[in-house]
Amino acid sequence: MTDSTGDPGPIIELEIGDVAHGGVFVARHEGRVVFVPDVLPGERVLARVTDASKNSFWRAEAIEVRDASPHRRPHVWREADIAVAPENRPGGADFGHIALEHQRELKLKVLRDALQRFGGMPDPQVSIAAAGREADPESADGTGWRTRVSLHVDGEGRIGPYAARSHRVIAVESLPLATPDVERVALSLASGEPGRIDLVQPADGRVRVLPRPEAARARGRGGRGRGTGGRGRSGGAGKGGPRPAAPESVVERVGDREFQVDAGGFWQVHRLAASTLSSAVAQTLRGLGDDVGWDADAWHLDLYGGVGLFAATLGDVGGPATRVTSVESDPRATEHAGENLAAWVGARAQTGRVDRWLARLAAEASAAERERLSHGVVLLDPPRAGAGRAVVESVASLSPAAVVYVACDPVALARDLATFREAGYETTGAQALDLFPHSHHVEAVAALTPVTGRR
């Protein structure tokens, strides 16, 4: 590993302080902040500086633990263990060296700190729960949950995940976070064209292998969003090119409901994540005040709606007369959402960028439509960057009875909650969900209601 100049960085001894956003931890060296992964608060480690280009902070990689935390455990992915050279550790399990319960304490601290620092909440109420803890608990060690895995093929034919914080392919002999079937199929793959290979195991249990050669991806650049069924545009054929065959559709299940989704489209990667999120959102919706209408006179919005998971949750809570519109920029996800929401005669799925769709609605909504919106819920499930000021202000301008925000990034959530407060909507905290054990990622659900006298 080299620093930003291309030369090997110095090795320094560090006392590790607190956890930071993004799966790294904070140390100080001669007064300068140093961000380090693969460590724990309270540890003393040797680390090699990998980026000294900034005056305000450095980045380093831990290479040896001198004094270990009591919360350190043997890494669940042996190829990512501290004993492996940092440049050869695969990414995707950056908390795999930490006891599960302590991982959740750290994630909760990151969420609380974000709400305080960026959300302006002095004492946020936060809690955390694991996926499916009550109904169908995950494996005791938090492995075997990934139903979707992306591997990469480099120019020399090597296949595997990327090394952490790089685009260098690492050949591995195990994928412990993947379901056993996905791991078995992934490790049996032969090399292919340079690019990406996605493995997907939907509800029917059969693993699909979806090659995405680099040449094909370059012809139709685009990215799937990370929302439950979409949060972004999908790549496609360029103008004038042949129309590609429709991708395979698969079925995912949440409780008794089935959801059509493209095999290569977005669905939550943890086998219990969609049901856990749906249950958390339903509980949040049921806990809202009496101002929310659940009859045909109320109009609810599901923004960044994907294939309609949360629109269906709104419908389940509101009943068969629920009027809900799902908005998603990915046309294929919207097409599936229309099918998935057929049980509600008042449900609609519309394709459009959320910011533009909201701006048009705010400009064109009739008095009757605004009245219906004022008794409804707006549910947001934005991408990692958050909804942003323009979307938040547009939502608030519609004066909904409540807003339910599903987030995958604590800092983006906190910033949007601060903007909502400026616009007259307040929350007391968030429910965190640990849907990605052994990684730093965490989901959160927050409910907002109008500040008294502002609506």
C-alpha cells in the first residue's frame, strides 16, 4: 500500500478513539486526525499511512493490533482478517471483527451523533433492532444473509470482490455473508469477460447468475438505485440501438404478498430486510396521530417507490380504499409497481424523477387534491445521498399530515430532518435497523409531523 505520492507511507502507532461515519475509526497523531478501518475504540495499533495529502486529516490502514478491545473477535471472513495485508482484504465486511451486539452499539452511536451534529437534535430518541429478530432470526453469528452479491472480473480473468476501498479484484475462497447457495454458486464460477457478475437468489431459491461485461456496461451507463426496487435510473440501450430483450422477472415475498422485480433490479440484499422494513414502516404508520386519514379522501405518496413495497405497506395499513401514488424514476420498476399494487383500486405507479414530479404537483395540484394530501402521509425512501433540500421543501409545501422517512445513511437523514424542521416538520428520533450485520451500514425509520401552529 502506498500513500498519495506513490511512496510507501510511514508506519505509526495509534491509540484508537471513537467510531466515525463510514465504517472507520478516529485516532490522532501529533495533533492530526487519522481515520483507520479494521480497529476498535480503545485499541493500540500499528498503522501505515495511506493518504497524507490533506492538512486536516490522514488515512491509514491497521497492520497490527498491540492492545486489543474486549469486543474484538476473529473476523467472520478470514480473508479480511487483520493478519492479512491491508491491500488484500476484501471489502464488504468492515465490522466483521467486532462482536455483533457491539456492532449495533457503534451503529446506534453513529446515528445518534449524526442526528445531534447535522440534525440539530440535542437528545434524539434512538433504538436499534436486528432483521427478523422476532419472527425468523438470522444465523447466530450474523452470516449467511446476502441474497445478492456482486463480484468482478479483471483483465487477467481473476474473479472475486474488490479489495476494500479499491477497484482491485481479490480472489477469495469464501463469502460468509452470502447465503449458502449464493456462496456455492459464486465460488464455482470460472473467469469471464472483464466486468461485473451479479448473483441473485429470489424467493424461489434458485440462484441467477447475471454477467455484466464491461463493454456492455459502457454502452449503457447507468446505475440501479438502492431503494427497495429502484432509487435511481437503470442503464439501457443507447438511442438508435436495438431494443434489448426484457429482463427476467422474479418474485419476492413479504408476508403473504408477492412482488415482481427484475432479476437484476434492486431488492434488499438481506433475506429478511424487506419484511423487517415493511413491518417497521407499518408500525410507524399505525403510531401516527388522528390527523392522518385512512379513507378514500386522503391521498398518500410513496416517493422513490421502486416496485411498490412501501406503497403496499401504506395500503395494508389504510385498507382497500387507500389512495396512494408511487413515484420512481426507473420505468421497469414502475411497471412492476403497477402490477404489485393491483389490489388497491386507488393505487397508481408513475415514472419520474421525484424532484421534478413534486415540483409539477406543487404547481398544478387543485384545491381538492391539496386537501386530500393534507390528510395523507408522504413516505420517502431516497438514495444514499438523501432527498435533499429541494425535495424536502416540496414535500413540506404540500402540507401532508405526516412524513415517514426511510434512510440508509445517518448523515443524509440528519441533514434532511434539519431541513424538514426549517419547513415546519419535527421528529423526536429514529428507529435503527441492523439489516447488514458485519458491515457499518444501518437503515433507519423516522416519522415527522407538523410543528404545532405551522400547518
